[in-house]
Amino acid sequence: MTMERGVYAQGWFSRGHNYHPSLPPRRLKMVEDFAEYRATLITWPSLGGGPISLAYLEDEASAPIPARYRQYGFLKDSEFLDECRKRGVKAFSVIFSTQGWEFPVELNDAEDEILAMNELRGVGKPGWLGLREFTQNRYPKLWAPFEKYFPEGLTNSRGERVTDLWEECASRDIHGNAQHATWLEVPELEQQCHYMDIGNPVWREYLKAIVRIHVDAGVDGIQFDEPDSPLAALAYGGSFSYDNVTGFTAYLAALDPSSVPASVGDLGSFHYGEWLLARGVDWVNLKAEGDEGVVARLYMRFMQKQQASNFKELSDYVRDYAASKGRTVLVSSNLYDGATWHDPLAEMVDILVPEQRHTLYSQPAWMRYIAAFGGDKPVAISTNPYDGVMPELLPRMNRGKDFDRFRVMLYEAAALGVNMSVPYGAWMGSVIKDAVWAPHEETVEIQNFLADHEDLFARRTANTTLIVYSTDSNFIENVWQVQGAPTAVRTTTRKSVRQVPRRSPFSESPVPSHCPSARSTWPSSTTASFAKTTSRRPVSRGTPRSSSPAAVR
């Protein structure tokens, strides 16, 4: 097999919101469809509920299924994984690495039954259920105690005992406000998702506990979604959480003093956020002139370094814990559109599952780029609803139209050395009330052709053309456009940064693909790369949501 045949298996319901982090219950029919599609891999498929609580996650894995649901083939997630494996499909799970959730609930008087969660009915006692309540053992009749998973508790890097994971591990803006993963929160609902800081060692310990539950549930592999925290907090103006500020100071102290501006002053008392505020600035501007720009770009380098270091710690832990159980578990990750600053992470995974920056009907140059980014590792791509064709294509496919365009998208990817995973209840964002369900008969036809003609496809190209460009310049320009250039709203209100065109070095064009053996090495300032597409960063990566439960309008 030269390439994986993936299914983008979130399984969200048609005509409904795509709620994170917990996916709809898995069914035997799903597994039968995967087998009919001759799938070898499922992405974003199971065990997503860890960012609500570890007790919730264990329920996903192994809680009893009522007889009523058994009649319709509903499965525990652990059973779902077993059934996938029986059919030759790699049984992956997903960890939403930067999500920390709180949901509104309605409970009975005894607080031992959830009457409504997320979608409220106006019954019972109102409350909240999520990481905070889990940490504090607020509902002992609903969830196992926090100490079951952390017998000694958790202590942060300041030596303090953690009493609220949701607040402790949230990434924070320069004023100390918790940042929100606004692209996930459904605007008209009260649900709240903090953007969690992987730079915080407490959060990494929590993610490792999620890993243990996944491995014990029998996964073949674990997919890390959103591995770019806290680097991606630059879209909010930067992350100024305690561990990032102190870590950056230590990073500066280890540099040649000549590379650190004198205006930084005594590194023994330096605080990046306070230094910026004293200069009348409340966000990290990578294009700033003078000392501000120099320090901002050093901060960028520190964040890039930390992203690679944090992911290595987590991916190594997956493999080490699995080995301690006598098993081998694969690691995959969503490395987005293959941006060059994610290159160190590509070296640490077994399979790449990138989510496109935007999905077009045809994008041959990017397909070759992402194949090269993966090198000798298989690449299974997922569609993306932002700025591309999916909001247009989905309703047309729902009406039985444009199936040929869908065919071309899957065939083009295969012809250019990668797999376009079959969308199976796939992500359409937090606003559109629908999910992408590929037409079944046409999908069977496509997948049969791909499986029967593997000899026609290869990940490598015979072309020898490459283009070299600066990864630093590319990163700075990307962040500048994500932030909304100079006129973006950069507060912790519920507003969003406006959309602006986000261009990588080269627009889509039908010119020779670059050599896949040309890989960047970190922290070199240049890399061989080619033909990145024109796109926009979704509005959802804009200014963070405030702590108020009021809905965004």
C-alpha cells in the first residue's frame, strides 16, 4: 500500500451544529461503511471528551450502553475501535490538545442525573459541568473524583496546588484575561472553551492522563489536534501565561547578550508583558521596528522552539506508555496546511493528517507541497470549511449535485501523492448547522478504484524544481495577516478580528512540483518549499471571547 485511505470520521449530525470536544456516539453502521470504503485509517474518530473531564472520557470509552441504543448498533468507543480493527482499519483516537470546556447543564435535585447539557430545556437545577467542577469534585454522584487520576494532586510551576484546571491552564493575554478558542464555541449557546496553554506543564500532565485512557481503551494510534499552542496565541496578540513569560525570560538569558536589546534591562526582573505595556503596546507585533520588533521576533523563536519541545514530550509519552503496556501505538497530528514552522513536528509523527487551510475544487500545487512536507510518511488530508468551496459544495451535494467535483477532489489528491480522506460527518465550523457527508455510492466507487489501482499512485515525484524562501519572513507575514494587520481589534471582548487575505509565498499555479526530499531543519531560516495556496485565516482565530457566558451575535 503506497498511501492510506482515510475517512474523516467525526460523524456529526446532518443539519445540526458540530459540537466539540465530544463526538456523537459511534455506531456499528459507521464501521461497516468504513469497510465498504476500503478504509485503512480513520481521523478525528473517537474518545474526544477529555477536555471536559477524564471521568467523561472514561464514560465515552466504557460506560454501559442502554438496550434501546444497542438495538440501533450504538457502541462504546472502545468497542468501536475493536470493530474497526477487525476490519483492517487503523483505530485512532483524537486529543483536542488546546481545548478546555465548561458546559451549562440542568440537573435533578439529587445532582445524580443530567437532565440537559449544552442544549438546555429549562428543567431542573442549572449549573456548569467541565474541567473546573472535575478538579473540585463538585458533582461526586456524576463523576469519579479527581484524585482517582491524580492521587497526589497537581502542582504548578510556582509550587501551588491546582484547584481549577480550567483557569490554571488557560492561555492569557497581556492583561491576564483567559483566551478562548472562539472558532469552536457555538455563538448562540452558553458553552465556553478556554484556549489551553500546552506550555503549562500542568496541562501537559493532564494531556498525558488522556493518553493513558486512550491507550488503555485499545487505540492503534492517537491523533493530536491543535498541537500549536501557545504559538498560535499570536493570533490573539500573544500568550502571556506565567510559564511562557518566565520561559521567555530564561530563553533570553541563555542567548548571546549582544542579541538582546539593552532596553530589556535586567533579565532578573524582566517581564515581557510589562515591558510592552510600558511602551504603550498590548500585543506582539512581529513587524514592529526597533527594539520592540527585535524582542518580538525573539519571542517568536522561543514559541516555535517550545512548540517542538512540548510535542516531543507528548509524542514520546504516547510511545513510552504504550510500550509499558506491551503495545505499539502510532502518533499522528493535524499539522494544518504544512506550514514550515510545523516541520519539526512532522518528524515526530507516523502519519500526517493535515487540515487544509482552505479546500478548493482543484489545488495541485498544494497537494504536491503537502506530499513533500510529509516526506516518506503517508498524508491523509481533511477538508476545511473556511474560505474555500465547502460551504458552496455541501448544500449542492445534499441536493444530489456536483458529485463529479467531489470525485475530482479525491482523485486529484491520489494522483499527486496524498490521500483526501472521505468526509464522514465532517467539520463545517461552529456556525453552519450541517456536516459534510460524502455521497455513499459515489464514495464506494472512488474508494474501490483507488484500492484496486494502488500501482498507479506514489508519494514521490520525478520533478526536480524547488523554490527556497525564508521561513521567518513567511511566519511573520502569516501572523501579521492573522492578527488583521494594523487595524484588528485586539481586546478580550467578544468581537472578532476581521478577515484579511492570507497569502503564502506563492499562489496556486500549475507549475512543476518541488522535490519531496528537500526538507527543512529547525531552526534554519530557510527551507525548500513550493506553491503554498492563497487563503484566509478563519475569523474564529480572532480576538478571544471574554469570560461572560453571553452569546456572540
